[in-house]
Amino acid sequence: INAVSDVVDESKEVANDITGGAVGDIENAAHNIQNKLGTSLPSLSLPGSRKPGYWIAFMVIAAAVLIGASAQYAGENSSYGDYAVSVSAVGAGLGLLTLLVYRSRDSNLKKVQFELQGVGQVTNEMLIAFFFFVWWVVGACVLTFNFVPFAITGNGYFSLWAGAFASAGYLADASGRTLDSLASRARSKGPLFGLIVPSVVLIIATTTDNIIGQSRLDLDQCKYGLSVGIISLVGILFLLALDDRGSRLDFGRNGQRMADTLPKLVAFVLVCLWAAAAIVLTFDKPFTNTSLANGYFACWLGLILSFCFAVQEIEELRKIVDDATAASA
């Protein structure tokens, strides 16, 4: 360490000799600026403070796009068209009103209404966030699965899911989860939690009727897709329960070895199931393109997340990925 320090000092002296002391002057100036500004310098790290306004603004933008996409379907004897307009109008109107409430720093937002076991104190802010979450998620599911114009990728489709994503972020924020805590949670169990979404979406996509009223379960491909979604969801919930309760249980030596092996086994099975689902359902039928966007994206997102989960759990696979990454760098 001393040798390295001596080399660094000698390098600085040589650089100062060559540049006429410019390096030292720049270094001193940098220290002076840092001492003067101190803590006033902005942090470039991931913000740990709550940012509810960002999520609400995101919802308002999504609602504005949805208004433009759904206006042409209003009043055409289509209940789905009218519902799309209502989702966008309520999302935009209440979103702007909520932003004004935050701007006025209304203390009633933090007023506790009741307590729930496992959740803690439930405030007005959490209730507002929960309403937005239900409103957007239900709207996205109803319209992108049942309303043909929004089942295809476009402004309506993406604005609905963007609003649902923003409402989920707002609910997490209002519940006290900062961006730092969410990022930490995502690093540990992110792929497993994320895999719940394509599992549920694939179950719905394979069981809803097509545009002419026929059940998609008449197709063997959809029956397989349904089984993949159910198996995947059951496996995820089982692993989450094992992770939550396993630390408090004594399995014994053999039992603990089996408990440590189960996530690897489940990860391998999930990768195989989702890979086959992506091939069968998107290359054969019925989700061969984004005209049935939910089923199409669910297949590929499920494959990606199951592979990420397998990389986390299977050491040999993780080593292959790390070696490949290091070689490309």
C-alpha cells in the first residue's frame, strides 16, 4: 500500500512539473468547491425519499393519452368505448385534484383511518392510492382483454398499462416503500415476484373468448398455456411461503438440504415450461402477433423472468452468465 501511495505521489509531481502545477491547482480548486458547497451538492444516487407526485403525474399523462385514444369510440353503442372514456376521465380528473391536494400540503392525507394486521396504520393517502390502483388495474384488464381496439398494441393499450404501473408505484409509495427499499426488494426476489404478472395474464388470456365468442380453451395450445400459468403461479406462491416461513422452521439436516434444493428445481421447471409456452403459443397459435398483445407479451415476459430467476438460484447457470458477461466486457 505504501509503495502504491509513493507511486501516486511521484506521478502527481511529474504531472505538475509537465503542466506547470496545473494539476495541483485543479485539485485544490476542486477541494475548495466541495468544502464551500458541502451538503448543498445534489445526490446522484437513487432517491430514497418518497415521490408521490411523480407517480400521480405519470397517471395523469397516461390518462391524457387514453382520452385521445378512446374518444373516437364514445357514443357508438359500445359499452367498452364509454367505459374507456370514463377510465381516462376519472384518472385525469382525480389525478389533477390529488396533485393540488399534495401542493397545498394538506395534513389530512396523513390522517389514520384504521389499522390492518400485517399492514399497520391505513391513512387517507393509502386509501386514495388503493382506489387509483384498483381503478387502473381493473380498467386495463377489462379493456385490453375484451375491447378489440385496445387488445392490439397502440396508444390505448400502452396508456392503460402505463396507468396501472404508475398506480402500483403510487400505492407502494403511499404505503411507505421508498425507491431504495423497492430496489433492494427487487434485487432479492424481483424475478419471482414479477413472474406473478405474466402467470395471471396468461391464465386470463387463454380462458377468455375470442372475438367471435368461441372459447380459446377449445385449442390444445391454450389448454397448455393455462396449465403453465397455473403451475407457475402455484410454484411462485409455494416458494414465497417457504422463504417467509422457512427461516422460522427447523427442517433438520436432510430437510434443510431439500428446502435449499427446491428453489433450484422449481426454477429449472419454470424455465422449461415458459420456453415451451413461448414457442407453442407465439409460433403456432393463438398469440402469434401483438393483435392479442396480453397473451403475446405474457409468454415472452414469463420466459425472461423465469430465466432471470433461474440465474439467481442455480449457481452453475449464474457462473456461465457471469463468465459470458466478463468475456464480453
